Amino acid sequence: MPSANSAGASADTARSWKHAEGDAAPPKHGRDRNLLERVASALVLAPPVIAAAIWGGTLFDLLVFAFTAAALREWLRMTWPDPPVQYAVIAYLGLFFLLVATWTGGLWPALATGLIAGAGLLSMARLSGAQHPWLSTFGLAYVGASLVALAWLRGHDPHGWQDLLFVLPVIWASDIGGYALGKALGGPKLWPRISPKKTWAGVIGGFALAGLVGFAWAEGFGAPLEPTLLVTALVAALGLAGDLFESALKRRYGFKDSGGLIPGHGGVLDRIDAALLAVPGFALLVALAGRLTAWH
């Protein structure tokens, strides 16, 4: 009978094969197809998101809830593939109650709701024998923060839709600029152990294109230039951190993609990984310092 150590070694070997397959450079036609899929997915997804952000109300909040619930499902799929049904149900209910708390009270009641729901889920995960109860439960806080931030940004101010039309394109531009320049130039890797395909050239490209969006926003709408560019850099940096964090999570559990729902992007969590840190960071800045990127 194989020992626990040999079983662990086999799992590690299988995981290494997964990483090796995911890290191998695809042929040129494969890269071109992947880029076309990413562009096509963006063209399909961006217009309804922008339209819902402008329209606001329940439609926007439910769209955000659907995205974050799908991301939470993928988080659980990676960190705890077979949780008890009651755990999954309470996790999704907790996510919904975060939205309700944001509707009724704003950021701080939502924070209190998240702490209560998280404590209950953590206790249940421990009692149910989860291998990593803290990490599995953290998924609710991680994707829930983005849900709360988006709902609050849109609902706390009549001009909240302007905040969304600033922060979302900055995140998208950072992702597109990083992908395009990284693929075009290659070069030294940023952090090979965590994200073997991400290069320093891609980081520069992401910050550059995000900066252009911030500059265009300030020039086009009369927002103050220096604060706008500083906020743009902060959003891009948080987006990069979110991307790296999800990459680290996938590598820890041996996944190339969090899912396969979106062609060219993998899962929902793959698509919104940058927003999961960037949007809450931006919302916190707005709550503490006001609307630094407001147009005139």
C-alpha cells in the first residue's frame, strides 16, 4: 500500500505536470487565436457591463452578484472541491446578505455582515474537515469585497456611475496593455514561481495603457490631472496584485484556469482577478478621500 508521503509526491508530480503544460509557450497560431478569443470575449462582455453601470439600480447589482457568485463557486472548486451542501448554500447566502447590507446601510454594515458570515463559515469549515478552512472561507471576503464596492460606488452618489466608468476601463486597459506588450516583447519574467508568463514588459505596458486612459479621462472630462494619474497608478498596481494573487492560488492547487466559462479567459475568477483588489481599493479611497477623479 502506498504511503501518505508517496501519495503526496504523486499529487505534487501531477500538479507539476499541470503547471508545465500551462507554462509551455503555445505556437504562434495558438497565441493569435487566444488573443482573438480575448478580444471577442471583451467585446461581448464590456457593453452590457457598461450599460448596466450607467443604468444602475437592481439590474446592475444583480449582474455584479451573478459574476461574484460564479467567482465564489470557482474559488471553492479550487480550494475545497467537495464542500458540504450547507456550507456552499450559506456561502452564497452570505454573499447575497452582503449586497442587502450595502443597499440598506452602506460599507460599514456590509463589513459587519461579512465578519459574521465569515465567522460562521470558518467554524463550519473546521467542523467539516476542510483541508484549508481559512483559505476556503476567505473566498467569501475576497469576492464579497468587490460586490460591496461596486454596489456602493454605483449607489452612494448620483454620479457614482462616473466612478465606474473611470475605474473599470483603467482595469481593462491595464490588462490589455500588459497582455499585448508582454506577448510582443517577452523578456525577463516578473515572478516566475507565481506567474511564469508575466513579464516586466507586460507590467510596463499595463501601467502605460492605464495611464493613457487616466490622462484621457482628465483631459476629456476636466478632472484634476495629478490626482487622476495617481489614482490610475494605484488602481493598476492593485489590479496587478490581484492578478498575481489569483495566479498564486491556482499554482498552489494545481489549476491552469479557475474555470472554462469564458473563451480565451478561462473562468470568471480569471477574468475579474484584477478587479477583485482594484475596485475595493478604489472604493475605499473614494470613501476616505472623496471623488478625486470627478469630472466637471
